[in-house]
Amino acid sequence: MKLFVAGATGAIGRPLIKSLTLAGHTTFGMVRSRSSSASLCDSGAEPVIADALDAPSVSAAVAKVRPDVIINELTSLPKHYTSTDMKAAAERDARVRLEGNKNLIAAAQQTGVRRFLVQSTGFWYAPGEGLADEAERFAYGASPAVAAGAQRYAELEAMTLGRPEFEAVALRYGFFYGPGTWFMSDRDMGEQVRQRQVPIIGYGQGVWSWVHIDDAANATVRALDCAPGAYNIVDDNPSEQRVWLTAFARYCGALEPPHVSEQQALQAAGPDAVYYATRLRGASNAKSKRELGFRPRPLQWLANTAETTNG
């Protein structure tokens, strides 16, 4: 198939391009400038220059390629994972995701694209019992940034799924870890944990769903042929914050994370940090395993640790 990947140089874009090429697809990656093209060429993809926020350039790029499938992995996240950088990037990231998706959909309609894949979330489900499947609602009543992010993903899915013009798939990824992500021993989160800047908050009972970046890329390749709809692309055993963070600290050669109360964290880091640590709900990957043949690896730093939770 001929594929058009937007967000081709992002955290998942890079391994996705490699996986698509290895699977024998003809792959084109949308980049903003020629300086971003070299890595795509090395992976076997052809770069196409366009700005996601410039509708005419997106339309021209898609019309030039005339792909069978568009894969939207657009983000505008900061290089470093700090609360300051994340807040500074939030407005542009939201705009790139929403406006970029609208521009890609318009281009898909004009060009007769038959399938459209869009990045969504598998870790912002509304609180409830057990692991959340794809029928559950997002956490619209959560802390401010989480609620805004949940609403944004809901809007992305609403504008994409169920359209008559093409088949659409929403890939609800868990937290990425692995090469090129924040969650590595030698990257931002590893350094913050070694500096004991990431505490266990309260009981640390928030349940996190993870996915290795290469597993996420492979699942996306499998989604080229699945039934339309939403799919949780997450690991088998979502883990509570106190569990994964303690194991991650050990993996990074750090001391055990400090413990703080919810009130202390609320004052020092704000409501979003407390929500992540104490309110997140894990997601079920049963549908993806059944319909995509998805087989995620165990979370790297918990691979030899039995203490995980199924919600």
C-alpha cells in the first residue's frame, strides 16, 4: 500500500516509518522542512514537505502522493519533560493535533483516501472499576490539564471516526517508553528520578497503561487492515504509580522515590500531578489482542517484578 504519515519524525513516527517500510509498504513522511528529511530517507521513506497548520500545503502534499492510507501521528511536544515545558507547549500541541487533523481529513476527502488512522489516548479514561475498554468515556471531569487533553482526544475521534468517506481507526496508545521517549534511564525521566524529583504521591494508586514505542509502531501497522473503530494499544498489566515508579527508580540506579501526601503534592506541583499519581485508570488491551493479534512486551523495568495490578 501507499502510505502517508504525518508526524513522521516524532517519537512514534520514526519507528513507525521503519516498521511500515519493513512490511513492504511505500511510505511517505510529512515533514516541515528539508532539514528533517535525512532521517526519513535513511529509513526508506520519501519525505514530503508541508506544514500541518497550512491547509493548502497539506492538501498539495496529499494530492501529490495520492495515498491509500493517511496515518496521523501529529504532536508538538517539548524535547524535555518538565511541567514548565509541557505547559508552554500545550497550546501549540493542541492546535497542531486538532487543526492538523482537520487539514488531513480535508485532504483525504479531496484525494479519495480509503483509510485514516489517528493517534488517541489509552490513559485518560474516566474513573471506574477494573480496566477500561474502548466503550468507556474519557476523563472529562479530571484535573484541568487532563480534562482538557481528554476533551481534545474526544474531539479528534469525533471528527474522524464514523465518516462515510473513509474507514477510520483511533489508536489509543498508552504512555510511550523505549528509545526516543522521555521514559528511559538516560532521558528526562531517568534523570529526574535519580535527582528524586518524582515522588510517590499519597498511596500512588493511579494505574498507568504503558506501551513500548516499537510495539506501538507494530500495532499501527496491523491497524492498516483491521475493522474501523478505537483500539487500546497498551500493555498487559497496567501498574500503579507506586509500583512502576519504584521499579523505574531501581532500573535507573536511583534511590527509592520520596513519598509525599496528596496535599503536599497539590501545593508543590498542582492538581494534575496528583491526578496522575492517584486517579488514573488502566486500560484493557483485550480488543487489540483479539482483533490485531497485538502482543506487547512486559514493561521493561517491571519484567522481573511480580507486583503489578489489573485494576
